[in-house]
Amino acid sequence: MLPKFELDIHTHTIASGHAYGTIREMAQAAAERELKLLGITEHAPGIPGTTDPIYFGNLRAVPSHLYGVRVLHGSEINVMNDGTLSLDERYLKYLNYGIVGIHRPCYTDVGREKNTENLISCMRHPKVFFVSHPDDDHTPLNYEKLVPAAKELHVALEVNNSSFAKPDYRLNCVANYETMLPLCMKYRVPIVVDSDAHDPSAVGTFEAARALLERLDFDPELILNTSVDKFFDFIWYTPAD
Ligand SMILES: [Zn+2]
Ligand SMILES: [Zn+2]
């Protein structure tokens, strides 16, 4: 049995345009599921209907704790076809961390090798600590290249719990995780399990991802969710309160 997970760091609120909870509703759900930390990560420009990036510039207005849960702020930033991030530098500085991910509304598949190159190019930014759902064969990835690059660039790879519920949308996600996760153990690359909740009801839901990790006998040492301190160390974050 894997230890209990203390944090969920990839979630969306109404600000993302196609998600349905407020920050407070998401934090309340996190408290009910006994999480210690919730990360809110609205989509960056490129996803239709998401927030204007000015949103990221005023995040200090949000209390650091809601319902006893610490709230951090990131953004899920798109990988663009030229290997750049879809969020401008002047907004990145306000974030606790960046997650980069390929999203088909603003990315065209250019084949396994070039997709991997574009993703790795985005992972080089110092604010980027995570890759979201690296699991979809609509935009395939070369895991033999991605995983060592994650090690070199101090980036953790995500196991996205919501991918398991939409296998047509995240094509071959289980098979891709079965390739990626043993390589993460081989190269000692940390992973993070995220709900990618777009509604409070999904905050802290990790069951499908946990079942896969248990089946693969994945090393809990490499799972950032097992301790808030381990997570803080990974993103080089020192809480002010
Ligand atoms: Zn995403
Ligand atoms: Zn997301």
C-alpha cells in the first residue's frame, strides 16, 4: 500500500473557462479529503475561454490558507509548436511553479521526436517543475528521451488521474505510463499524481493512478505527493507562514 497523499497540485477553477468551482470551493473539498496542500493551476493563454494572464499578477490577494489547507498557485502552460511557453515571462514570476503540457487546441502533432523536443525545450524554464499528462498518443512522446531530460532539468513527470477516465481523449495512456514509470525508477525521476480537477468533486481523487503505481510496484520515495516537505524541497519553496 502506498502512503496517503497529502497534496493535489494540478487543479482548475472557473477562471480556466471550462471548470466549475471557485478557489474556496476547491479548498473546501481539499479540506474534506484531508489534503494539506492544494495547487490551483489555471490554463495559460491558448486554451479558449481561459483567464486573461493579468489574473496571475494579483494572486497575492488570495489567502495562503483556506479551510486549513495551504493554497499555492501555478499555471498549466501550453507547449507551443515552436517549443516556447504560452505564458509571458512577466507573469511567470508570480507563480509558485509552472506545469507545462501539450494541449491539442493550441498544438499540432509533429511526430514523436519533435513533440518530445518541443516539450523538453519548455522544461528548460526555471519556473517549470512539472509536465502534465505526458500520456497521450495523439501527440506521442519518446520516453527514453523525456525521462532523462526530466532528470537533468529537475522536472517531475505527472501521472494524471483524470486521463484514466477518458482513454479516447488520452490515447493509450495506461500503456504510456507503463513505459514511462519504469524509466522514472531507473533514472530516479520524481513523479507527481494529480487529479487535474475541473470541479470540486474531483479534488484529491487519485484512485486510478494509485492502482497503477501499486501494480507497477512504484517506489514511494519518488512520489512527491507523500509529503508536503518533500514537495516544497522539490520546488525550492520556503513557506513565509
Ligand atoms: Zn492539461
Ligand atoms: Zn489541467
